[in-house]
Amino acid sequence: MAADPAAHGARRTVGWWRRKSLRFRLTAVASAVLAVALVVSAYVMLGVLGRSLIDTIDESIYQRARETVSLADAGRLPDGMTSPDGTLLQVLDAAGRITHATTGTDRLVPLLDAEERRTAIGRGEARFLDGAPYGIPHVLRVRVLSADRGQAVIAARPFSEVQTSISTAGHVLIVGTPLLLILLAGASWVIIGGTLRPIAALRRGADEITGTARSRRLPVPESHDEVHSLATTLNAMLARLEKADARQRALVSDAAHELRSPLASIRLQLEVALGYPEGQDWRETAEGVLEDTMRLARLAEDLLALARLDERGGALARREPVELDQLVPQTAERYGEAVTVKIADAPADRPENAGRIPGMIESPGEAEPTHEAIEPVKDPGRAAGAIVVTGDALDLGRVLVNLVDNALRHTAAPVVVELRTEGADAILTVTDDGPGIPEPDRERVFDRFTRLDSARSRDEGGAGLGLAIVRETVHAHGGAVHLEDASPGLRAVVRLPLS
């Protein structure tokens, strides 16, 4: 089936138009709109001008005819009638004979016959009349008024002066409109070019940004317009990308550094064992290799957790109700006697806890309840007033595990894990009696791969990712975490919004 030539031509036109620059297209559209506006304006102006001139002539001949009617009614018409403005006047009697006329006007033949005079008087408005049959080489504008005693007054005026004025105005517009259009199109080209110049500068700035020169920024125009907002937004995006890139590079570098130590230790132990097999304690070698392997496994798990957090961009993998009063005891069970759990009941004014008395649950140990009338509960699995938050149970469990593991490295007494509500938040604290962390370093320890020489080492601790995972996970749940002095020891405080 043959293609439609019209459709093919339309596609070619559209393709040609799209290939043109934005400046050209904007100028062309602006010029087309201006051309239409100028043509319409010229047409309207000529129409208004012509109507105005016609109304002026009609008013002039009407006034001259009224004056003549007044003179005819009073019987004071002069024999030699004159008209200073060139109006032609004829006064007819009841029989249709011309009794008076201005100089130069036919005194024998009326400009309008009897039927035409009756029609003109009935309509009460002026009309056009060809003056050639009457020896007048112009189109006339004629008005008829009736007078007393059956008389009629015919007033006429040449329309050539109006035609001349309209023709002159038309010639001016024919010449001036294209010139004005060219001037406006040129102004549009310059203005649009100036408007797009900052965009061209942004493009050149973007071309200069490469993988090895990410710290550059796009030029920001001085004018506070949309281009300024675009440049500011793009620079903010570049700053975020640069920050993410630096963070990624630091992560890769630190991860490589952390991986190198256990791998070198494993290699050394195996090379020594293989080099001197007869004097080697293989069980001791296996235990050393296993310890380093476990460090590698923990590091891999931490790196995978951070990668998932970075990939989600601070969003949760799952959003579901999580009962912290169930999750905390279940997570703490793996540590046995090394961890004591205290869970406060939810406030009694919550619907699911109406009529209950706030108390404490402890596990394990024999700590006293907050109210003497309440007997301590030893079962860590009992629900404690449904302290519910929205989030990912696995991630929240990892938060608690990281905090407890970090506390156990520096404590002699059991670590105390406490869960309570405060206003619209759930408060989870992990307290140890270790040496603590100096106040200036309490914020720094949440950075990735951060170790404090006085508190941690590669042999005693992890890779410095546990607290970083805690903070990013808590932030993803809309909460906050900080460290505070426990006198003695250190307390990690996690605040999460209740559902």
C-alpha cells in the first residue's frame, strides 16, 4: 500500500522543525505570533479609522442639512447658497423641483429621485451614491431630511477624502508592519539568545566535568530566575554525587584495608603450617584461621548491610508493625546471663492498655519493679503493653545486636537493655559499665571504619561498621541515636517513633 504523500510531507516538516535550535524555534514562533497580531491590529485599525471618518462625514452633512432645513422652514433661504466645507445642498419643493442649490450643484436633476428620497428619509441615515451620472467624479455620502410644506433637503459630500485617508494609512501599514515585524523578530532573537546564554554556559560547564574533575561546579547566573534555580539545583546534585562518590571511595579503600589484615593473617598461618608441618599444632592453626575467617564473615555481612542501606537511599526494605517488647527479649536471649532486659509497660492511656498499671519486666536477674505492688515478671517473652513501631524487624534486631556486641567488648558486668515509651516515641537504651567514650568522640564513632585507640583494636573489636549501621538503620526508621555518659560506663540511646 502506497504511503500518503501528504502524511510523508508532514513528517518531513516536523522532523525539520525539531532539528532546528531552540533559539530559532522560539524566535520563529514569537515572530509568527507577532505577525498575526500586527496584521489583525492593522486590519482593526483601518476598520476603526474608516468607520470614524464616515461617522465624521455623516455628522457634518447632517448638521449642514439641519441648518438648511431650519432656513427653509423659516423661508430665509438665500438665492445663492454656499457651503464652506464643500457640502453639496439641494432644496426640493413638494413637486420635486429644485428651488435652491449650492454653487456647482445640478439645479435641474435631484441627486435622489422621489422613491429614493422617501426611503432615505424613512431610514434616517446616510447612504453612498455614485456621483458620475451627475457630473461629479467622486463617490458621495448623501443624507436626506424633510422640511415643512413638503420640502426636502439633500446634503451630499464627496467620500474621496475618506478614501484618501484610508489609502494613506493602508500604505503606511503595508510598509511599516513588515519593518516593525523584522525589528521585533531581531529583538526577540537577541533577547532569547541572552536568555539561553546561561544555559549554554551550563552546558559548557557540564562538558568540563569528568570522572577525575567532579569537584567543579556549574556557573550560576546572577539573575534570580528559572535558570538560576536550575543551576543551583544541579550544583546541589553534583555536591551530593561528589559526597556519595567520596563516601564510596572511602568505603572501598577502608574495606580493602580491613580485608587485607585477616587475609594476610590466614596466609601467614597456612604458609608457616605448610612450611613446618612436623612441628605444627594443627588444632591451634585451625582455630587461628577460623577466627580470622569469622572476622572476614562479619566484615562481609557489615559491608553487605551498608550496601543495602546505600542502595535503598535511606528507605526501608519493609514497612510492617514491629513489637519491640517482643523483639528485644527474643534478641537478647542469645546472650544469656550477659544481658539484662528491662521493659516498661506502655502508657495506660493507650487503648490496648486501658486499666493496666505501668510496671517493669526484667530478664534475667532479680531487679526490683518500679512499683512495689507489682511482682517482677521473669518471663522475657511476655508482651509489655504492645510497644509497636513501623519498620523492618530484621534491621531493628541488627541494631540491638550491634549495640549489645559493642557494649560487651568493654564491660565486666551484664549489659542492661531497657525499653520504655516516652511521649510518642519508643526509647531503647543499651548500658555498659566500661571505660566509656570521651564526649568529643561520641559523634565520631558513628562514622564508618572509625576506631578509638583507647577503646578498640582489630583484635578486640570489629571493623568499625557496627555503629555506622545502627545510625543509618535508625535514621531510615525515622528515629535518632546518640551516646551519653552512664557514670560509670556508656549508654546508647535509640529513639523510634511509635506507630
